[in-house]
Amino acid sequence: MTNLQGSWVAMPTPFTEDNKIDFQGFETLINRQIKYGTSQLFVLGSAGEVTLLSQEEKKAIVKEVIAMTKGKIPVFFSAASFTTDMSVEFAQYCEKEGADGVIFTVPPYVLVNQHAAHTHLDTCMSAVDIPCGIYNNPSRLGVQVMPETIKKLSDAHPNFVVDKEALPSVEQLVQVQRLCEGKVKIMCCDYPKYSIVIPTLGVGGTGTANIGGNIIPEEAALYSRPWTSMEIIEDCRREYFKWFPLLQALYTFSNPIVIKAALRILGLPGGHLRKPYEEYTGQKLADLEKLMGEMGVIDKYGVK
């Protein structure tokens, strides 16, 4: 089922009015992604307000989402945590429940050196047999996983299959692709400011791990395809340039603030934000709705 190319959408966690997880809303959002050609889903990432969920809530999401998606669309879950032991425990839980894959990060805040980053990720990858990957985002985590470390992990772990990159360095993309020779698929994040989408695909990356696909799933699937022909390259540029103003607007604030506002504009179960996030309101919300209307997003995707 694992299809590490195209549009890999990072899902928000929908909440009910009383701040509980909205599993019916989850299913609605997931079925919409399947309908519009999304290749795979990423759950419990930063877009999913993961740091605001209890361990019990995270495990419930894993269990319920797997039941909704098994045999329909591959789902990777974040197993990132504050310690190596906690990451391993949660990854093993995901594997036991039948997850298609898990994603690891270096622990946030502790600012480990490269040797410690390798030891942490090596331990995590050794603890499971299912496909796994890393999320390389020094802006949130404080540590960059260097290409040489990624190469070392790739040589040691056949189940290390994807590198989700989120830093403004084309050199990083080139070095990972050069050193790993395509064994580890590169799928770039939207951050920073969608600046590495085209470079990722240009160096041989296989897609995007994105939040834009929550709002324009069909279009994100088009501009996220690996470059295997001039026709696909031209389609990618055209779609990417066309939708760039909306993608920029969706990153006005940190995930998932604007994404959830856009889902509510469409009448979809985006749910509320958990504190300390604040709702997207006022003129900025009006501007977002106007942009979505002018670009035809509401007409196409709005719930009638």
C-alpha cells in the first residue's frame, strides 16, 4: 500500500464543540482525500496539534484512523516524542495496530549533536519493521539531520524509506539524493514558504508532504507528482504558480490555524483549535474567504 510519491497530506485533528476528537469528522476529511487523488496521509504531525493531545488520545486516533483507511490509502503516523524510549514505545504501538508507516524526529528542545541524533534515530528505526522515515525540521526542533547522517541510517535500515525535508537548503536536497541514490525518497514539506517544492522535484524527489492538500487536494496531487515527463513538469509549474497565492495565505500563521479556518469556510469539519492556539478571525479571515472565492475553491469544494 505504501506509495511514496505525489501528494502526502498532513491531516489536522478535528475537534467537536466540547473539545473532544471528532472521529466522524476525521472520516469525512479522509474520504475527501481519497476521492481527490491524494497518495497517502500523515497523521499526528504538527498540523494535527499533536503536542496538545494526550497519549491516550493519540493512541485512539491511531486505532480509529487505521480502521477507516486500511486497504484504501496508506497512512504514516508521527512517532516523535521527547525521549527515545517514548518514540520507540509509540512506534511499536502503531506497528502493532497495523500502521503503514511511522515518522521519527530528533527530540525537540534538547539540541542534541549529530552523533546523538544518529543514535536516537538508529534506535527508533531498529525498533520496528514497518516503513519509517524522518521529519527534518530544524526550525521546530533546533537540530538539522545532516545528509551524511541520513546516508548512514539509509545504509543500516532497509525500512528507512522517506525523508520529509523542511529547511531552505537546496544543497541538503542534492546531498540526500546524491548520497542515498534514491533509496530514501525525498518528499518536501510546505515550509519554508513553499520554497523547496520545485527544487525537490527537480533533483529527483518524489512529491510533497503538504498542508495545502487539505484545501485543494486535487490540485496538490497534480503539482506534487514526480517529474517523469515534460508534460508533468509543465503541469506542475502551471498548477504550482497558479495556486501559490493561496498556499502563501495558508501559511500566514503556524499550522494548523489557517488550515482549520479554511476548512470551516468550506463547511468541512475542521473543528476548533485547542488552546493556546487562537482562532483565525477578523479581517484576515475575511481576506482568506475572499481569496478562496476568487480562486474558485469555494465553488469547487464548498459543502452545499
